[in-house]
Amino acid sequence: MTMNLTQILELLSSISIVVGLPLAIYVFIYEQRKARENEEEEINQILSDGYIDFLKLTIDNPDLRLQSSTATPNLTEDQRERMLGIFGILVTLFERIYLVTYEEKMAPQKMRRWRSWEVFMREWCRREDFRDNLPLLLPGEDPDFASFLQRLATEEAANGTLPSAGASPFGNRR
């Protein structure tokens, strides 16, 4: 059973196709999945940075008491305009988060990221002045997002000031 060089090369070629092709496909799929996970993590980081910038905006406007979990009473017209503008920025950020991260069926990692954003949305929906201004803030936003945020606001209004399951952007000031 001697094989000449041509037969050996043909056999090695066949083996490389049988083994190498599936291996190459596996490596390609694995790399694509890893790249997608890295991209999702990068997007989440960008959104997180945007939310941190928003929180800095609330700190830069202490007279609006936006770090409080309760509505700010007796606002002047200027304060009300600034608050509406800040709430508008927040709604725009939440819409972007919703459009980029929310899906009906999510993998566990993606669901964990989404739940942390939902906690922040719920925290803001607990503020009466935020909820009261949603009719001014939601027109023109994505209809699915507007419906989602309005549902959260309704749920949080019904729940009162019960603490959430996650971290609060307001600390523990209830």
C-alpha cells in the first residue's frame, strides 16, 4: 500500500478541506460574535458617559433640586424653562438608549445592561414633575419608546415611592 507523492498531497488536501473549512467557519463566527459583543459594550459605555454628563448637568443646576427624588416646588419661570430643557435632554438620552439597546428577546448579558437602564428610567419616572411634563416631552419621540416610558411613569406613579431593585441615581435620599 504505497502511495506516491501525488496521492499523499491529494489526501492531505482532502483532510485540510474536511477539517480546515469547518474550523475556519467556526473561527469566523466566533470572531464575529466577539466583535459584536465588543461593539455592544462600546455603545453601552458611550450611553453611560452620556448619562454621566447628564448627571453633571443636574449638579450644575442645584436650584432645580434634580438630585432629589421629589418634585421641586415653587419654580420661577426661568427655573421651569431650564428644568424642561434638562428633562428634554434626559428624554432624548433615554430614547437613544431604548432604540439602541432594547429588544423583545435579549441575551442574558444584553438583558442585564437593559435592566440597569430601566432602573434609571424608573427612578426619574418616580419624580412627579418629570411625570407631569411627559406630555410636553414625548411628542415627536419614537412611538414605541413614548409608550414604554409612559407605561413606566404610570407604574411608578401607582407604586408611589417604593425603592427599586437596582441602584438609584439619587443615592438613598427618599
